[in-house]
Amino acid sequence: MTEIPYAARPLFRPGPRALNWLIPLGMGAMGWALYMRYMVVEPALVGLACEAGLESAGCYGRAAVLALTAWNVFGAVALAAALVQLAAPSLAAFAVGLVFAGFALVFHNEIAGALAITLLILSFARPGPATA
């Protein structure tokens, strides 16, 4: 089995089948993040109820989002996945980077999210995985 030379490999481009999964995945991630931010995290009444001891899935999700946002986890995961995608393009790394970059942009980690999106866009100029 001979390996295709690096320069002769086609660029990384998700096909139509992959896009049928990536588009709803990205839209769903942004929708969930916007819902969590504007309907669960930011309203004062929800915050007061959760801090008063209300035990619901929304309060547990709120606590998780606030903890992850305080440590900039969304931005760190987005940057890590984007760097992996830039080094060795794959569909899985692109999907993880896309989802977490969306989370980072919505949950006040704009710099890391924007940098991750930039690296994901730059990964389109890299040769895709070798197939022989």
C-alpha cells in the first residue's frame, strides 16, 4: 500500500452527508446555549429560586453552566479541538470544535470562541486525512 504524498491529498472538506449532521449539530448547540443563557442563567427570578434551594433540572444545568463558564471550560475545549483539527483534520474534531466554540461565544468567552472559529476556518486549507 502506497501513501499519497502530502501535497497531492485533497483539502479537508466535509461532504454532503457530513454537513447533514454538522448543520443541525451547530444549530442545536447554539439554540441550547442561547436558551440556557437567556432563560435559565440570566433571569433574576430563576437565580433566586435556585439559590433558595429549588431542586430541578434547570437549576442543576444552571449550576453546571456557571461552574464551566467560571473556569472558561467551553473556550478551552473549543481551542483544543480547533488545534487538533488544524494539526490533523477530522470530522470529529471539527464537530467538537464547532459545538464548543458556539458555547464559548454565548457564555462570555468570546476571545477563545472566536479564535477557535478562526482556526476551524483555517483548517479548510489543510489536506484532509490520507485515504488509500
